[in-house]
Amino acid sequence: MPVYYTSIIAEHNQTRQSCSFFDVSHLGEFHVKGPGAFRFLQYRITNDMNKLKDGKIIYSLLCDEKGLTLDDILVYQNKPDDYYLIVNAGGIDRDFEAFHKYAPETVSLENQSGQMACVAIQGPKSEEILEKLFGFRLKELGYYRFKEERLKGEPVWVSRSGYTGEDGFEIFSSNALAGLVWDQLVSEGKKEGALPAGLGARNTLRLEAGNVLYGNDLDTTTTPLEAGLGWAVALDKEGGFVGRDMLLVQKEKGLKRRLVGFKMLDKPIAREHYPIYKEGKKAGVVTSGSYGPTAGCNIGMGYVAKGAETPGTSIEIEIHGKLVKAEVVALPFVAKKHKKG
Amino acid sequence: MPDTSKLRYAETHEWVNLQGNIATVGITDHAQKEISDVVFVELPKLDRAVKQKESAMIIESVKAAFDIYAPLSGKIIKVNDKLGQRPELVNRSPYEEGWLFQIECSNPKDFESLLTESQYNSAKESAH
């Protein structure tokens, strides 16, 4: 996926106002199947697998034994003991190893990343455009649900999901079919209000929506609790999970730092790795930063020490050798517009 | 639009228009496309002495922050204040309204050592 096709801001606005499609085939897909698959995943990931049912999706973290974050993933339940995991591109090999290490012999774990592709269609007009161009029936499909549809006689999975904070869908299919979906969106999408968008807009959209990016806001030095993802960590689930004990200790001791959103009060953009100060003292580090086209100002996320995490706190960020004023704000920067249910 | 064949260019994608010993500097159309949506420019301070190839200012786009280098040595005598309110002029009009700063050159002859338009065009092609 290129950084942009025309302009990051134009593609960002296109997504918020109408519809954009993104080639996200870089995502990895694992198929986990067989007797004991539920129990295996329940122990391996942080979220509670009991929240799933057929056709439902959950977000989860994958932690190591120390409770540090190896990846953030999605779990799609096809049937009991039959799941698809969607993982980040950078983590495919490491994640596969991390799952494999705990997989019992009765469970097959297959990396299908090479054969599967994904096109994300995001924005308020997504449902209408997909129904019209591909004949899908999506009105009844709730947020974080998926269903099988058919294209050219081949099955594809369509989920109501995405990373932009807008209503939207992700279509998982074979590589060949994804090519056809993409070409059809390119040739017929324009007159319906859909245009291709790149990595740059995907980043500004997700940042405004307050969605973390693995590798920036979350990595093997941070825990899900510090990243504010405690809602996807079922500390009390039966049988525990890999990393739980360390996370429990961290929770009981109290978090020393937290991932927060901030808004720049002066012009420059704070970018990843820039140091954060509070009252002249080093208080943290920026993990993501950009101009927010919908927010209309420069925004970012970063880790700050305990005491600086409350919205309204004044901070400074060192940019090109100068301290620039910023303010901690509640996430998201732009309200999410996901379909209810 | 100025006659771009009369301008000289730095390998770092700045253009220079020399009148007497005053050099007007901006970034090329190729550079503005690469940088994409400019959202902030940190212009150099007036009277600052700059050396050829030294970072003179920063352009921020949605994508990243980019250093802009002084193509000639001298003193900054004027900056394009309009860019404070309208940084997008760098994208819309890189050779006219989106100019960046003027240098009073200490050694105007260095202009001749900069790239000509055809040299710049072939240099940027080969960089791809």
C-alpha cells in the first residue's frame, strides 16, 4: 500500500465524508482449528473467548510470559473450535511461534497469510457501495460481526470492522479474488463516491479515532494495561492466560505510566520518540503524532508518568530543540461512528 | 510561473532564483509532491547567517518533518510570512506564492556551481 495516491488529507477527508478502500493484504491470517482450539486460545490470548459466538469477532492482545505485548489481534469465530486470527504484518513469524509454542497436538495452526488478502472499505457510504457493486447483504450485519458472501462462486468473508473510526467493512478472500474486488472498486467506485486511500490516511484516521498502532503505541516494552487496553484483558478468566500473573502484579502495584492522547497548543507536530516534559521534568515519550485533518489541530499519543495522565494536564514536547506546549486530552480525538449492535 | 530553466537547483530539491546578490529560495514541484500536504513551516530567523548545505528551516507535512537546506551561503534577509497562515502555498504554488526565504549571498558565484534544470531533472530521475 502506498503512503498516498493523491494526498493524505484528501484521502482522509474522503473516508470521513464518503468512502475509501485500502489494500490491507499485508495483514496476517492464521487458521486455528480442532478439538481444544477454544481452550488453547483462551489460555494464549488476553481477552475472554467466551465473548465469542459464531460470526462474531473480538479484539485481543497477545502477551509474552512477562505480560509484555507481542501483538494486537482479532479473533473471528467461524464455529466452536474453528477460528481465524488476524495479526499485524510485522508480527506474522513471531506470533506464529508464540502460538505454536502453546498449541496442543489436537489443534492445527495454519499460517494462511500468503494465500489470503484483505481489502478494507471504510466510511459512511461503505454499506451502500458494497451492496450495490457486489450484491452483498450487509444491513443486518452488526459491528464486529462477519458473514460469508460469495463472489464469482468463491466464498469471501465480510466483516463490519476497521481501523478508521468510521463505519466500514473488511473483505477477506483469496489473493486472486481480492485483486478482482480491488479492480472493481477502482473502476466502478468513483461514480459511487469511493476512492483508493493509502497508509498515510489510514494512520491519521486511526490516530484521530484513538486506535493504537502496534510498533508505535504498543510493543514488547509495554503492557496492555499501560496502553489503556485493560478492557481487552480478562484478568479474572478461569484458568488464567499467558502473562496474567505479571499483569496482575502491575495492576495491584499501580501503573507507573499510561498511554494518553495530547493536543498541541502551538504549531509544530510532535512525532514518535520526541520527549515529553511536565513542569520542566522529563515525563514521557511520544509514540504517534500527526496533523489531524478532522480534529483540525496537531494531535498525538504518548506514554506519560503517573500524575500527568489526567486530561487537562499541561505538558511540553521537545520539537526540533524547543519545548512546545501541549495538553493531555481524552481519547478519541474524533468520535467513532461504528454501527451499534 | 517563473521560467524554471533560469533557476538553479540543489540536489536536496531547493530551487534558487538569483537577482544580483539576492537569492530567492523555494522547493521544487517534485519535492512538494514527495513531501505532500504541508501543514507547518518553521521559517528561518531574519539576519541569521547560513552556510551552503546547512539546514535553514523545517517543513512539516502530514507525512513527516523535512529539513530545507540553504543552497547558498549568506544572510537571511526576508522570509515568506504568508506561509505562517497558509503553509499549503508550498504545495499549490511552489515557484511563486510558496517561495520560502531570501539570502543575501556572500559568494553569489556559487550559483553557477548549482545544478541546471536539465541536470536537476536527470538527477531526480536517477534517484528513483
